[in-house]
Amino acid sequence: MASANGRHIGQEYVVLIGDVGSGKSTIVEKICGVSGRSSDSSGSFTKESKLFHSQDGRLVLADTPGSNALTDKIQHNCQIAVALNYEDVSRIIIVVKADTRIDNVVHGVRVYAEQLLDLDSDVLGVIVTHMDTVKWQPSGLIQSLNSELGINAVMFSSINHSGIILCNDILKICKKKFKLSIDGENFFKTFKVSNNNMRILRSGKKQVDLFKGIIKSFYEQRQRFPQNVQADLTFEFQAWMLDQITEAQKRMYQENNFDFTGEESLFEAGHIANMTNQLRGLLYNIRIEAMNFAPVSHGVNEIRQCPHCGLRWAKVIGCNGQTTCGDNPDISFREWILDTINFFYPFPKALYSFLSKTRNNGVMATFTFQLRTTDILESFNVVRNGDRHVRRQNASASGRIGCGKTIEWTTMNTVPIPQEFQEDASVKVNDVEVVPR
């Protein structure tokens, strides 16, 4: 990646991304005092990522090609990947052009935000350009971006906006450094490299519309189930939808006779990835909703293991001295903690399911999802099968949990707290492979 001049310690490194013509290069010209970067040409003028220093020396901007260019998509997105990998990033700023409708601006940001779901959400910021062409107030867009996408670092630029103000606005949101890595595993999750074959694009859109139809039908049918089983239903649905993404990938490459060979192989993979990234966004929204069933705080910061039976415990009350495995004056809370912690170890991939388990005393409602589809959604039905008792570890015949032997907290071995049980655990969709192996 080309650099305009030398690098200095202590500067903030910011990468600008966005569509062709969104105004990235104009921002660079204003802040860095350079000329000739922006263009009124019909295509993408910026062909490679290049570094520029702000005039006061506090900021380094990476100007990148538009990722939605009609030609050279692969090369353009590789250049963006180079910029992200260059060094630790203070911010990735999505540059989007103002529109008469705020909803269209939010959509423009969403396209990039959903592609970057696997990155730390705190790395993202937004600059809205061409603000002199619209009449709506910035506060409305800030509220929409925060509520819908969780992005609150939003800046605005107009024809009279000075480079000094823009530079200061960017520096205010640079709080920490993020080490990013775009490699062969996550390249397709981050960038669109498909061509504009309308037949294939329609095929991908059909799969996305199918998913939207399933989700709409699910929400309508969920209302007819009792409130106390809707958590279980939502958890099972998100797991089922994860499997359906693989089925959608199969349908798409069979329908279009993809063979992933020859010159078109990368574009074929790109089309699959483009469709999958949209489905990942829908799955992400479902998982966000599922987290609404979570307790606000778990209150657990350390877990230790009984040396006799292997049961894992959290000390929520009591001393560090001797006690009995299974002894706790607050039986209901003890079982809540115990069931929750030990659920993760025999079932390490069971995201969210522990929440409903603790809510319903170890009993989970089970469901079947019946789907019929050809080119469109013909029918989708949710059927309740019954209840399932989640297995508890080391329960005696009398139902007592724990082996009853003497244990001492300070001498017990510690075990890692499952990531899903930590209070700062965030919803992810990185378990979705955007291109089938």
C-alpha cells in the first residue's frame, strides 16, 4: 500500500470505506490538504489504498477504493483488506452520502455494518457527506443508527465543512486500537466480490426473501404459544435457522450450476458469500432478540471444580473454608447457578439454551419446524413436540446435587468461565461459513 509520507508514533490510524462516489477522497483532501484524489468520473477513481497524514500530523487516513465498483471488484476489495491489515486500526469509518430519506442513509450504513459483524462493533464510525443537500436534522439519523445498528460515533460533512473540524471530530472518537486480520478464512465475510449477473443475483435474492418470509411467519405463530415457552421456541428457531443457511447455499449453487472451477470460480464463491452475509444479518437479529430472555446479571466471576466428583461451583455466598459439595442454604439459587454453569460443559455449543433451562426449572419445551418450498415459501409451521428434561450432572437418587464430600474453596482447582456465561459476551454469527467447504 502506498504511503504519502513517513509514519510517526502516536498518530491515530483510520480507514475510510464506502461506495463509489460517497465522498471518501473528498474527506481526505479536506483533512490532509492534498488535491486530485476525488473525481466526477462515472466509475471509481481511487484504484488503490493510499495513506495520507492530516495537516496537523495527528491523524493518518487510509483512502480506499469503492467496494461496490462495477469492475475490478476483487482488486478493490483486496486493497481495502490491505489497509485493514496494515497496522492496528483506531477506527473504520463508513462514508455514506446523504439522501433525502434518512432510511436510505441507514440502509447504506447497514450494508457495511452487517458485512463487518465479525469485527468489534466499537471499531465502526460513520461520516455522512453532502449534508448541504438535505433538510433533515442530524439528531434523527444519530438516533436511528444507534437504535438499529448500535453505532453512535456519527459525524457529518457538507461543502463548507472545514478539514480542521472534520479532523477533530474523527480524533474525538479514536479511543483505542483494534488489531484486525483479514485472511482467506474471513475475506468473503467482509467483502462483496460477486459480479452483476442478474440471473444469479435474483437467485440469491430469492433465498434471502425466503428467509424473511420464514421469520415473519415464525413471529406470527410464536404469539399463539404460552409466554413461558416462547424463550425455548426462540432458541430452537435460531439453531434451526443456522442449519437452513447451509441448505440455502446448496440450493443456490445447484440452481446456478456452480462448479467453483475456472475463471468464474471466485465470482461464484462471491455470489454465495453475498447471499450468506445477508442471511447472517437476519440470523444476527434473531440471536439479538433471543438475548432479551437473558438475566441482566449472572453475578459469577470464578468457577471451581469439586476434586471428588468433578462438579463445578460458583461461590455466591459463604467463606473460603471447608463445606460440603452440594451444601448451600439457598437451595433454589444454588440449583440455578449450578444448572447454568454445568450446562455448558457437556453442551459447549448450546448458545442461549441455558437461559430457558434456568427459567423453567430444567424443563425445556421442544419444537419441530415444518418447511415446504419450491421457488417461493409454500408453508412454514411450528409444532410443539412436548417437553425435555435437561440432564443434571451428579444428582443422587434423592435428587440431591453434589457428592456430599468435604471440599475447601481455596484448594479447589479453577476452571474457565464459558464465554457464553460472561456478562460481556456479545452475540456473534462467526459460526456461519459464508462459502461451503
